[in-house]
Amino acid sequence: MDAQTNNSGRIEAKFAELKDQQRSGLVTFVTGGDPDFETSFAIVEALPGAGADIIELGMPFSDPMADGPAIQESSQRALKSGQTMKKTLQIVRKFRETNRDTPIVLMGYYNPIYIYPVQSFLEEAEAAGVDGLIVVDLPPEADSELCLPAMEKNISFIRLATPTTDEKRLPTVLQNTSGFVYYVSIAGITGTKTPEYSNVKSQVELIKTQTDLPVAVGFGVNSPEQAREIARSADAVVVGSRLVNEIKDSLDDSGKAGSDTVSRVARLVQGLSEGVRS
């Protein structure tokens, strides 16, 4: 069976499984190629066994404007090591050789997709086994650029809602969104603040009045305790900056992967997963 024969249903199947288990899911973000291709693939390969339910794989970009210092630095490390979009898709392709069930969502910016260009990117992403896209700098008004072509390839287009997304704007944000809705729990860049749990709960409830899609909550989740709190009101909890910081902290003085880089990330994910599951 080719990887693409399964793309359209993996995200939906995962959230159905989580619902059956009566628990929230854990979505983990790492940047493709950080700190190098081989280590990055080994990390991605280890994530499901450590407790990740969905994997977000960052597409490295030289100007990640919505990301905080941790993810910006991870993009820089990846690009410095020679990571390209083709190599990021290759990580997905290799992962699908042994894992047909865990959804993979590519997250990043439109420029690297636009110059690929779009149609070639979507064809290769579908063939590799990509399940969804989060492209943070493409608003709903630009759906014809990427969102609608992606959906034709059975690749979900996952939209961000934020604390500033009011009831008037929300229907526009939700239009053509598929897979799940990603609620950004803080205003600002990633990894710089801690979410207010009461605000998260009320915003998730608001989103759910207008869509049947699952809602995943991210930005600012750094510990199993925070993950547990977010999981009380969200269908999934997203952790990114904490993981890429763990990768950074495991590197040697020359910026190369240490012998324990993969195992450190896996242990961290295991703890976060236990927080979500409790």
C-alpha cells in the first residue's frame, strides 16, 4: 500500500481513537533537519513510541517571524546542516516505511512551498504520506493559493485561531479548515509566555460552538503539569519550543548531536504524554 492511500483518514482516525480512550492527545513539534538529517529522523521515528499522538514537523525557513527564539534557532541549525524541503519530505517518506498510522503535519511558512513550487510540493507531500499543513502566514483570504489545492490532494489544511480571533472573524478562519483547529493560547511568538487556563477553556468552548473539528492548543506549554491543565479542555495539547530547547541543550560545544540527544527528547515526550494522559 502506498503512503498516499492513507493520508486522508489518519488525523480523523487518531482523534476518533483519542475519543474512544476518553483522553486528550499529545502533538509534538520538532524542526525537520535539526540538528542534522539523521538525528532529526531518529527523533521523529522515536516520538510515537514515547507517547506522541500526532507529529508536527517544521519546514525550516530563514525568517520564521511567528516563532520565538527557540524555534528560530532550530531552523537556523537545520538550514546550516543542509536541510531542504526535499529532505524534510524525505523524513516523512522514511517514517512511513515503518509507521502508517501516526499523522504527520508539516508546519511553517508559505515561501518555501511557493518557490518549490506549490503543485510539485503537494504531489510529493501526498506521495510521502503527509497528512496536513499548517502555514502560518496564509490567511483564509488566500485559500486559492494553497488551502484548496491541498484539500484536493487529501491533505488537511489546519488553521490557527488566536486570542484575538473574535466571534465575527472565527467563521472566516474555520472556512475550509480540516483535520483540526490549532488554538494559539497566547498572543505573541512561540515559547515566550505561559497560557492562562481559564482563557483557554473559554476560547476552546467558543470555537466548538462553530465547528465539530477537534481543537488542539499550543504555544507556551512546557511541562507535564501545564499539559495536564490544557488537556482538561482541549482535544490535544501541542508542545514545540520545549522540545527544540531539549535538542539544543543536548548538543556538544560544536553544535553536533550528542549520544543522548534522541533519548533525551524521547524521555521528555514520555513525561508530557503522562501529563496529558492523566
